[in-house]
Amino acid sequence: MTTTLYIYVGHENCGSGLIRQTLAAGHGALMSAGIGLCSAAFSVVGKKAGVTFPDALIADKLGAQQAGKKMDLAAEFQALHAKAEALKLKAVILTGEGLNTPAAADMLAAAKSYFDCKIIYYFARQDDWLVESWRRGAFKTGVGLHTYVQEQLSAADKGIYQGVLSAYIGVFGAEHMRVRLTWPKVLEGGHIAADFWSAVGAEATLAPELPTEEAGLTDELRSALKESPYLFDGTNDSELTDFITSMHVTSGSARGYPLDDDTRREIMERFKAENHWIKHTFLKDFAMPGWNSVPKRQGAEPIENDPVTVAGVTEALNLNLMLLKELREDISKIKKNMGLK
């Protein structure tokens, strides 16, 4: 019997972090069901071992490929297949950062020589994706949400997802791809974790329950922080935001969706062709009325136009945060010099 390789193409800001948490929490149960997880060393994670992902190896291979070298993972897939057979697994799950690129699809083609390959891919509505991308790091560059949205609308020539999906179709074929919108109406169990569990041949009801994520920064606070990008070393610098979250410092309760209806309609119209292509290519058999519509909401004012929440407190807030960050760095240095943790 041919071993199945489930390749989860984790498009950022489309539930990939949640799925990785699900795999980390439930890999032992998956092993009991005959489904292994590819480790950082391109082997199978042991049932009682800590979960690692091959992010570094994939990054190295992609970096070499971008430098002009022809790279594949033939040797790694051969070894992974041998390990899976030795453990008598019916399937292995592979995921890693960087797989949501056309170059990664070409690099993974060698897997077809050893496995029955199936691609799993989730995508979010483009308005939700743009908001989440800004929330996850773009605000740290000093750009406001609405400015970021307009910049992305101007730059996205072929959409957000179509380029990657087309590359995987070219390598594996659409018939071997399972593409789903992160929308409860089309997900098994109404949730992305349960849907993924089902997609790899495990019972959706057995997906591990993860703790509810604590509320983080509000969009109003992010809008204030973007006024002082010098507080961050880059979009991945989370030292300050983690500190704020740990101290439960927010600008108040969330107000709901941060984009106004007209902007959302502009976004969905811009990506109308991409969504039509995705629906026609992967989701013909799914009834999805309203998945591109923008429901009328109350009080959806642009967050930059809120003088009380943002404009009135931004300067004082950022001065205090800058002092807090500098104080924390000084304390860390003192502790290090004293040999304290």
C-alpha cells in the first residue's frame, strides 16, 4: 500500500499557526492512528518526542534555489518514506514555513516518486487577510491599516493566492488538492482544526481542544503604535507587543471590524476574478452563497478617524511605551551582568 504524504501549504494569516498548535498537541494521537508528522530532520516525530517542523531545512533549500541552484528534496523524501514504511504508517504530514511559494511547489515535486501526495490549503477572504496581515506585523513599519490596504491593492497583480495555487496545480494536479475557505460553513466540524484533522484521515471530533486565545492588542492600539515604528526592529519583533499583552495593557474593548463597508467592497471587487477562479477550480460542489458579500455593519468607522482613541493619546502612549521598553532592556542587561535569569 502506498504511503500518503499530506502536504499542508500553510498560507500565512489563514490559520497556519492554529494548525501547527493542533499538530503539536495531537501528534501522539495521530501516530496511534497510523499518521506520522515530518520532523525538522525530515524524519518522523516520535510519539512521545517534542514536535519540530522542517522550517530551517526548507528555508535553506529555498534560499539556495533562489540563488540559482537547482534544488529538490529527493534524498530527504526517500529517507522519510523508508522511515514511514519501517513504522508501518499509512500517512505522513509535512508542513513548514515557506511552502506557500511557487518555488516550494517545484522543490516538492520529488515527493511524487515516493508518496501518494495530497495538498491541503486554506485561504481567507482577502479583506480578512489584509486586516490580519496588518495586525500581525505591518503596523510595526509605521503604516496605518487603510494605507496598507491601498498599497496592497495596488501591488497585488494576480491576487493573493492564485500564484501559489497555480504552481501546486502544475506539479501535483488540482485533483490532488483540497482547498477550503476558512469559513465555518464549508469546514468539517465548523472549525479549521477539526477540518484539518478530517482532511488527513483522522476523525474530526478527535482533534485536540486548544485553549482559547487570550485577547491581544486592539486595532486602536496597533494604530497608535504604528506612529512610532522605531519601537520595533522589524515586523517579526514581538518583544514590545508581548510585553504589553503580558501586562494586559490595551486601549479598551474591541470595537468590531476595523474596515468600513466601502473599503471592504473595494477589496472584494478587486479580488473578484481570483475568487471566481478558486471557486471554479476547487469548490464547484460547494454551495457558498454570500461568501464574497460584505454584510452591512453598524459603527464600522476607520480606526484612524477616531480622535479620542488614537489621535488624543498616541503621543503620550508611545512616549511611555518607549520608556517601558528602554527600562526593560536596562533591567535585562543588569540581570545578565549579575548572572540572573
